[in-house]
Amino acid sequence: MFDYLIVGAGYAGSVLAERLAAGAGRKVLIVDKRPHIGGNAYDHYNDAGLLVHKYGPHIFHTNSREVFEYLSRFTEWRPYEHRVRASVDGQILPIPINLDTVNKLYGLSLTSFQLEEFFASVAEKREQIRTSEDVIVSKVGRDLYEKFFRSYTRKQWGLDPSELDAQVTARVPVRTNRDDRYFTDTYQAMPKRGYTRMFENMLDHSNIRIMLNTDYREIERMIPFREMIYTGPVDEYFDFRFGKLPYRSLEFKHETHDQQVWQSAPVVNYPNEHPYTRITEFKYLTGQDHAKTSIVYEFPQAEGDPYYPVPRPENTELYKKYQALADATPGVHFAGRLATYKYYNQDQVAAQALTLYKKITGVKQPDRK
């Protein structure tokens, strides 16, 4: 008899499995449809010996000391501050938009104070900020919105920014200085030996059993357990009772090239006519020294594995119906991006999992392994 059947071996499932096994002495069975642990953060060495992220770039950053210290039990870290560029008007420019972005794009030599005045002069006033378009045009005006955001957002979400909640573009700051870091969190680093190694260390416990290539529905009636933790799509768990929750998916095209460097930044966005949204070069992320380099193109699409909940008011209302079902389902706990229909970062999923662990066990502080 297992104390917990955990569905999904990504961040939420793995953190909860480790805490329940090591922190509370519970016996855990964790299952996943895929042939590997780690969920979308899974990385591996390709045929050329380059460490790549199978499902696109995963960059760890957090302001939570608790989350960082918890994950530090399972990995050493490589300091890493993420930088992104955008291909706009034949130039490769910093994104988020900053002082250098504007000066290079328009051939200006503004100071930080002058840039504030520039933004104020081009910004379009909005009485209320409702949509992603409102967020950007109210900060930096129509031209920068069109050049950096509109086409990218349309490709990424299959919708115009005017049709999306403000939270989508609110995640991307606008700066008046030369800070070109994508994130400004207190803790910014990458697992020194990769994410998969971190998850392997996390799940290496005598109280944890792992079953891959397994649909939980095929074994839930055959293997006895007391409670379930479910990290898959919440609408799928309830057999789409109220209809499907909309998600965006991605197709990845990986390439390896016989040169040491492919592009000038870890990630280059393409907010233009290209069918892909961005290109990532993994050696920037991993710090690996190798004669070759590996890149991945990302092509957003409507069908396929669910990656991003689509943030629109009607989708939120639909999720609330599933949330009410989830809250009323005894013996099942829902955690993670897909189960709670939230666009969480890695650290947010880990924090949610740690909070749920404390809630279901009554543990106030995680123990030291």
C-alpha cells in the first residue's frame, strides 16, 4: 500500500514526492506518461554530446530563499543571468526594452532621464489596463508595441494582444537604464549538471517508486494507495465535463551546428514574419565547452502537449468550474501549472508544492535532509 500516488514527475510531483518520502516518511508511487522524469524541465545530452533542454529553455530564477535552499539540496549551481535579444528592423536589440534598445533602434543618444520623457511623450493613455495591448502602449507607445510585442504575441498565443489579459505582457518590464538582464531576481542560476540530474537526486529515496511510460488510469485500480496528488490537466482529470480548457502548445526544432557559437545571445526573439518565436542556444545556459553548438527553434501551435494556459476572462471562468470540482474531490490534491491552470514559473511551482506538503502533513517547516 502506497500512501500517495503522484501523477506527473515534473516539478510539482517531484518536490511533493521527495518531501512526503524524506520529510514525512510516506511511501510514494510517482507515475508519468513520458519516458523520463523532470517534466518540461527535462534535459539530456544529444548525439553530439551537448546538453540540451528538450522542451525549450528553462531558466531558474527566484526571490524565494526557501525554494532556492530547498533545491540546493539536490544540485550545485552555476551562476547565470539570462539575457534576451530581439531581431527588429535588421538589428539585434535588448529585450526588455531599455535605454540601449531605444537609442540603437532610433539612432538617438538619450540619457535615462530623457528616456523617461520619451516614453511619456509616446505613451497612449488608458483609463483602465485590461489587455496586454493596454499594458504596453500605455508604457512605451504604439511603435515599440508594434515592433517588439504585437507579432510575437500573436504567434505565441494565436490571439492579438488586445484579446489577452494584461498579465501576459505585464511579466516583461520596461527599463530606463542599461540593465539588459531578463530577470532581476535575488537568486539566478542554472543546475550545474542539469535539471534531470537534480530531479534524479530529488527522487533517489527508498520510499519512492517511479513508473514511467505509464498512464495513471491504467494502474490506479490495480495498485492500492491512500491519496492522490494530480499534476496533469485538471479538465482531463474530470473527463472534460465542462469542455476543454484552452492551452497553447509548442513544436521544437533542434539543430546541432559545426561551429562554436550560433548567435550573439542565449535567446533571440523574432517578433516579425518568421514562423518561429525565438531561437535558443544552449551552451550559454549550460556553460558547456564544446566544439559544436546546439540550438532550438520554437513554433507555437494550438494542438499538442499543453504548455501555456491561455489567459482570457472566459477561460478563467471555465477553470473556476473545474476548481470547484477539484475542491470537492476527497482524497485528491491538485498541484502544478496544468492542474491549477496558472502560468507559473519553476520557482512558483516548487513553492506551491512545498506549501501543499505542509498543508497535507501539518509540517510547519521542511526538515533538513
